[in-house]
Amino acid sequence: MNNMNMKNKVKNRKRVNLISLGSLILGVFFISWAMIHIQKETAPTVYTENTNLTSNNVIQQNAFKSNSFVPVETSYPISTPNHDDILYPIRPLEGDTIGNLTIPALKQIIPIIHGTDEDELEKGIGHFSQSVLPGENNNSVLSGHRDTVFAKLGELKLGNTLIVETSAGIFTYKISAIRIVHKEDLTIIVPTDHAVLTVITCYPFHFIGAAPDRYILTADLI
Amino acid sequence: MKVRYLKLTVLILVFTLLFSRFLMPVSAALSEINLGSASTFGLLANTMTTVGTSVYGDTGAITQTGIPFLTNGSNHINDSAYNTANSDLGNAIINANSQTPTIIGTPGADLGGLTLLPGVYSYPGAVNIGTDVTLSGNDVFIFQIEGTLDTVANTKISLTNGAQACNIYWVVKGATTLAANTSFEGNLMSESAAVTVGINTTINGRILSQNAVTFTNPGPSIITVPTCVQALPTPTVTPTVTVTPTTSALPTTVTPTATATSPAVTPTPTPTAVLSTATPLVTPTASAVVVAPTGTPTATPTATPTATPTATPRTMPVPTYPTGAPVDGKLIGESELVEIWLLPNGGIVIVAQLPDNTKETGVWSFDLGGVVYTIEGNRSVSYTVLKAPVGTYNISVKFTPQSGPVYSFEAVPVTVPTVTGGELPNTATPWYNMLLVGSVFTIMGVVMWRRKLRE
């Protein structure tokens, strides 16, 4: 009887050894894999000392200059825009590269892809397709991963510039507001009465697991 | 013993499968219903009461109150043409009711919100159309309705994926009521009860009744006898994009791919309307420009109605326009014959019609900033794009008839605003989740190892 008990105890001990060792190995493997990807260089920077960041703003006939973020109601007046206001006669499709975002304060130039699915976010900054394109007179929304293209977004301050270059020209925006909202907030992506650039990423930047909040930068066209 | 039972089981299984193949009813092939001489009639009734009614086709009745405005048709009152058509209608109803049903419905069924495929639908009672319904597929639809057929106001029957009104038959035993602002598709064949048509109703099809048909005062309503389009290519589900080379001087880095990912509600056939900016357009006073297929610009043709003069001279009733304007839409762009409406969900509705009394069947195409959608149709169309591009751009509309010159409408600039209350995109990568999982495994491993050491 004592021998049987001893044998069972040895078996159990071996099992526990295997499970605990297996868990440790798996855990280390996952952590390493994740860290490698997080640390990998993913924000392509083609930024040198000679990079020309002089903005040649496209003159928009109906551009408003405002430092405040003023969302408008959906009951906008009916107006037929002039053909001169058509900055993008051909609209992009999901997956198209529509331009670059230059962040002088971070010395980064990052491509902007139309669409915000994983396929697009893998390649760079995603442009939310249900928002206007950069430079157009409304709220243009960009989003990106916190551990890739927007890893340093938290270093930006009010007044920093964001320069977007597309087929329609070069548009310089100045950051006018920085907010942190819940990921299910529906008050960020709304129409505006002037050209605004809204930049979104996950927050907290180093939260382990699915981040519950979003970091929002709002910038006005200058 | 076990092997013997196994062999027996296999034998029974094979036998059952073979035998059931013979027991299964052979499904009747769907065939078009031959309307005979009734096919030229847009409106046929025992007793007809019209007010503000326009018919593209013949009309006929034994007794008639009010005189419909006719285009390309004649009015037949209790003559041989009417009697022959009425007889042919009777045969067509018998033929339609004899088709073997492929779908058995329930009494009181509501077709609203459904997308129906071709087939023979049999309903042992009433049928309602409470909201918009879609008929999808280039084949025959037969609805055998034992009870009444009722639509709710502002209901629309949409045709997609090649479905044509000429191939749709609503065979109704009970009374039929088409409520106000109904957009009806197909041939309504009423056996023995009355048909009532509400105001502002458009029928792309026919109303053929062996009883009374009454149009509600003050109208108007329009009936257009459809033409089956045979020559168009087979519709495909994925719309193809025809990228129009821009004539603008703006440099472009945008390179649209050949396949649109646009989630349009109506899958389209391969577009036959190629939007070529190389074709010179002549712009006459009318807003619809006619472009000859060879590229030679022509003047706008004048559509000459060929209505038979009626006993009492009358002016043509003005059709309600737009026929497909959404109730909750906001007008964001218009030209003389085109209206663009914005829906609260970010979709847009394009409403267009051919000039004057032009009666054509062909393909409508809509170019939304380089993304092209097409649909088969006739003189008027109401087309919904669920996720329209957002921003400011031109919408160009063209109509390519089966034969004859292409109609090009003046481009309508629109501004579609950023959506309200959009969900924040999911910007999470799997790596932090993996970090979490790895941490959990590591902690588990450490805890179990320490417990083992203590033992």
C-alpha cells in the first residue's frame, strides 16, 4: 500500500514538473515574440536634415481658420460646391496609398493608406474611409497602432504641426486639442465646419492586453 | 455477426438512396408566362377608373371612367382587341397557377425586407409588402397568392442582379391594394377581385385584371410596359471599376485597383457604359446630353410622344418627381433630371430620369468620383449606394439604351460629410495581447514550480 502511494506521488510530481515547465517555456516564448515585434522598427522614417518641410498650403476657397474644435450638427445647409473645391476628383479605394504624414517634432514621415482594417494599419497610418480626405473641409480621421507608427504620439504637444502631403497638395495642421477617451466613444468622429485632422491611437501606450482607451489628437488646418 | 449487420445496413442505405431518387418530384422548369395579346397592354380591366394615370402601352376595358394618358398605345373599349386580350389573360393566369411551387409561404406573409430569388412562390392566404423588398436574379418570379396583396405606403420593390420586371408575375386571387408612393415591379394579374392603386404610384410592369381597377383621386400614377432585355451580358456579383482618366491638372498618386470594394446593395453586371472623357459632348439646352456610340457628337433628339388622340383633349399630367426620393433623405445635389439624396446612415440615393417621354430600356451607370455602379432599368431610376465615398466630388450619370445613342447627364458636384458618431477604429495589434498571455503562462509556471519545491 505504501509502495502504491509512493508511486502515485512520484507520478503526480512528474506531471506537475512537466506542466509548470511547459507553462514557463510557453510564457517566455510568447513574451519574447511579442517584445520582438513591439520593438521592431515599424515607423518608416525617411526624414533627414535636408527634408523639405516647407508647407505650400493649397488655398481653399472656403477654408475657415479656427483654433477651436467645433463639431456641427448634421443639419448642414444644402450647398452645391464649386468645382474648384474638388481636391480629389478620383476617390481612393481601400488599400490605396493616399499620401504621407510628416511629424516634424518626432522626425517621422509615415505613409497614409485609405482604410482602417488590419491590412491597411500594417502598412502605415490608416485613413478612416467614412471621413473626408486630408485637406477637405471637414473632419479627416487618421488612425494607427500605438506600438508601431504612433509609438511616440504621446510626445507631441499642443501647437506641434502635422503635415499631410497628398495628390491634392500639402496641408499643414496645428494640434489644438489632446484628449483621452474610452474606445467606444462616438463623439470623436463627427463632421466639423472647417478642415480638421483627427489622429487616433490606443491608450495607455504600454498597456498589456487590449487597451481600453484611445488617445486623440485634434489639429486644425492652418 | 457484426459484419453481416454492416452489410445489411449498407444495402438498405444504398437502396433507399436509389429509390428516393425516383420518388423525388421532378421540379418543373421555370418558364416565362405567355401573356399573348395582353402583353401590349399596360392596363386591362373589366371596369377601369383612372385619374391622372399615364400608361406607356395599350389600355382596355369594358367600361371606363376617366381617360388615361397614353404613350405608344391605344385605348380599347369593349372591342375585339380587348376581348382577345382578356381571354389571353385568363389563359395566362391558369398557366401561372399551374406552375409547381418551389417555395410554399404562409398566410399573412410579409415580404418586406426580404431578398427573393427566382422561383414559384405559393401563398395560401394574404401577402403584405410592409417595407422594401428585393428580387434578385435574371430569371422568372411567379407569386401565386390565394388571398389579398397589399403594399404599405412608400414601399419599393427593387430589382437586382439582372432581375427584370417582364419576368415577374403576381397572380392574385383576392383584392390588391398598392398604397400611395408604391414603386411596383412586374405583371400584376388579378383573377377575380378589385385592384386599387394609390396616388404617386409607379408600376414598371402591367396591371391586368378580370375585375375592376381603380386609381385613387387625384393621382398621378404611371404604368410602363417593360421590355425584356436579352442582349445584356450576364450579371456578375462583383462590380468592376472603370477608372476615368481625369482631365484635371492635379497630379495624382492615387491608383485605384480594378475591383471596387464598394458594398453596393445592387450587384451590377459588367458595365457596358464606358465613361470615356475622350468622347466630345455637345451640350444643347437640355441637361441630358446624347452621345452617339461612334463618338460623333449629336444634338439632343426630341422625344415625340405617339399617343393616340383621345376623345377629350387634355394636357399631359406632370409625373411626380423624383419618383424614388427617400423619405428621410437630404438633398445634396441636383441637376434638371438628376437628384442626389444623402441618407442618415451615410448612403446616398441617386434619382434620375430620361428627358421628356423617352421610353427606353437599358443600363444606368453612376460614376462616384471614379467608382462606377451600374443597374439595368428604364426611363427612371432610384439607386442607393450604401457606403458612398466621403468628401467633395462629381457624380456623373449615364444611360445606355439597348439601341440608340447614350444619354449623358450633367455632372452633379456633391459633398458627403464625415459620418456622425463613427466608431473609433480598432488600432490594437495582437502583440500586447500576446504579451498578456505570455505573462499569464509565466506566472502560472512559476507558481506551480514553487509549490513543487515546497513539497
